Amino acid sequence: MNKTNKKIDVDSISSHHKGFKGLFETALRRFKVLSHLISMIPVYMTACLLLGTCLWPGVSVYRYVSDHSGGHSWWFQNFAYAIAFALGFFLYGLTLIFLAPLVNFVFRWNLKPWRGPYYSAESFKWFLHNGLTYLVRFTFLEFVTPSPMSILFYRMMGMKIGRGVVINSTWISDPSLIELGDKVTIGGSVTIVAHYGQAGLLVISPVKIGNNCTIGIKATIMGGAQIGDGARILPHSVVLPKTIIPAGETWGGVPAQKMTIISAPSDSSSGEESSEAA
């Protein structure tokens, strides 16, 4: 990881890397639009190959139904085609859940902590890792969240997940740099990202959530955050980058800060206090 106290020239058009990596990074910075378009060609070809492979089982089912339903009534054929389409979609999604992490593993796109300009080889790798994650998220993952299938997908993408974890959200980026302890509960529509932007730089920094933590609905956890065991993040809160939350504390708000929760007195205690006061 680049040292945080090292000054980085975000306007530099040259690279400190050598060989092909240095040439690629220099071209990316000198000819931003053109280099980006050219570099995307193999990426999109890989994506097409991945999607095509995942669609193949569903297309096979549809063609089989089409070939064997010709002698039936018009209504039966339409019903058979509809079932084939629906089955094909779920076959596509289940295949994608396994093949996307395989592509990520083969090309070694798991992330490491890093800080530097957006137009760089490391940020390109960050783009690819999240591209695979989003491909699954926006086409199928919502249909299996929360379930063991979504947790299996995140594990295969490099996320460290303890026992008894519940993840009721698909708004997760940089899974290979996220660690969840045992019995963590991630509420609905929670956003967890292991990166943030800062003064023209991209900062990729791990997120660690300890055992028995609860992250409330629609909360946001940003890169570099560390949440201690048993801590709670209230709904709609935003935990800013590099925030360290001690074990057992409750945080909330925008930005999130330590909160003191005062429990309301029970009815019995209120009655006793009233009678004593009378």
C-alpha cells in the first residue's frame, strides 16, 4: 500500500512502474478516453463470454421445450415457453453466482489496500473486481438475498465471513477487503464499501466488523472503518472512512457518533414511581 504521508501527484501523466504495467498506466493517463475505450474491449469480451456461458443452460431448456411442444395446443405451448423462460432465468443466476467468482480467481482480481490516482493499473483492477460483483448484484443477487447463496457468493469473491452471519443487502462493493465476524447482522439496504475518494485519489482500505455486531437498515460503512465486537450502528447512519468504533458501543447519525441509549421505564416502575410521588 502507498504510504499515506507520501505526496502523490494526481496530475502526473507518467508511471513509476516498469515494463508493460508502466506502459499501460502511462497510456491510460496520457490518452484517458481512448485508452479507456481500448482497454475495455477485452473486458467486455470477457463479460460477454461469461454471460453467454451462464445463459447457455436456460437457452438449452427453452429450445428443448420448443422442440417437444409443437404438437400441443397454442395455450399449452405459451405456458411451456413461459415456464422455460422462468427456469432459464434462475439457471442463469445460479450459474453466474459460481462462474463470476471463478473468473475473479483465475485473473487474480482480489484487492489489496492501496492509495493513488484513479487512472492507474491498481484502480483498473478495482474496477474489474467490482464489475464482476455488480454483474451478479444487478441481474440476480437480489432474488437470493438474504440466503446462504448470497453469503456463499461473497465468500467466493474473497469476503471473510464468520459463523451465523446474516446479510440482508446487496449494496456491497470490494468484497475481497471486507471482514465480518461471527453472528453479524447486516440490515436491509446497508451499503458497505472498502474504498473512498480523497482529493483526486482513490483510497482502497479494508473494512472490519467484529463479532455480534448489528448494522441497521440503510446504514453506510465506508473504507477503513473498524467496528468492535458487539457494537451497533443505528439505521441510516454513515460511518465515515477510517472511523474506529470501540466494542459494545452504539453509534448513529450523519456522520456517525457515539450515542447514549436511554431505556424507557416499564409500566410497573412508572406506576410505583407515581404512587410514591403521590
